[in-house]
Amino acid sequence: GNSVTQMEGPVTLSEEAFLTINCTYTATGYPSLFWYVQYPGEGLQLLLKATKADDKGSNKGFEATYRKETTSFHLEKGSVQVSDSAVYFCALMGIYGGATNKLIFGTGTLLAVQP
Amino acid sequence: DAGVIQSPRHEVTEMGQEVTLRCKPISGHDYLFWYRQTMMRGLELLIYFNNNVPIDDSGMPEDRFSAKMPNASFSTLKIQPSEPRDSAVYFCASSFTSGKLFFGSGTQLSVL
């Protein structure tokens, strides 16, 4: 079945450091891939997405490229801020027979950015 | 739009009691999802609806859990009887088939 594996946290960085959170997936067909972010005490929010191979999703300085050859969708940011501290979830949605299927999340990675 | 609205925000109950969680999706959305979040298991999909019809309830842990969506603007998740291991944050989310889910703020459930 479809699944998502992401690196365990917590990831602790100093402000302005480079961020990478690894995510790999297993899926049949051509899933869409997502990164969601959860700030303390809140629900998840969509951060970025990519719907086909080689697409790059980007938002708020974060980027992720859909790599079909390595089945990966790693999240990166060149310079993190304290306000980026949150839990980041990688997710996929498979498309079967043209119908939208459910969103499957990874376990989440806690990012803590220190000033 | 006010977003996905969940109630209550916090619920503390005793083992054996019935618990009902409520969700109002964003108007016009045709998908509604119930997720449970714990430290041990992360974010788990319990059940989802499309146009008020349950599509996949394979994530519902056992018969103590039930979910309904009587109309497009309301859904409930009920646990009866509740157990301490049900303690978690329960999220409701809705979407318009685009893959972009909008989450509510969650219900923090503590079963003593």
C-alpha cells in the first residue's frame, strides 16, 4: 500500500541555518505529494505541493522537488527563522481510476529553531 | 469563511463515558476527514466522507468508534465507551477534492 517515511526529529537548528527534512514514499501510480506544517496548538496547514515528477513546490522560502527516480520529496529552506519552529508532515495522495483518494501522512518531524 | 470548526476544544472525561466530537466543514467542501494524532502513532486517518457518504472507515480502531455526517455542514465522531488509550488530539479536515485539506484546530481528548 501507499506509505510515507520521513526523518525522525527533533531537528534543532540555529537561526539562518540550512534546513533539510527527508521524505520518501511508496506508492503505485503517480501520487501527488505535499508538505503540511503544524504550529503549536493548531491544525495542519498546507505548505506546498507537487503533482507530477520533477515539479518543484515552493512557499515561504521552503522548497521540495518531486523526484520519481528516488521516490523522494525532501523539504528544504536556505535560512530558517525562529518562527519556522513547528512540526512538518510529508504526505501523499494517490489517484486511482481518476478518483481522489485519501491523504496519507508521515509521522511528522519537529523542527526547533533557536535564536 | 471561518474555516473548519471543531468543538469542544478540550474534553476531559472518565473511562466508560460516551464522548462526542463535532465538526463543521468549510461550506462547499465535499470531502470530510477525521484524523487522530498521538505521539506514538502520529497522524492517523480514521474515516472520510465524500458528499456525506462514508468512503473509507478502515482506520476506525474498533466498534467503540462511530462517525456520522447527517448533512454537508456537520459531522460527529463518537466514542462509546471511552478508554484511556483513546486520549489524543482529534482533527477534522475538509477539502474540495483538490488535495488541499483545511484542518480544524482539533479537540484535545483526555480519558481518565
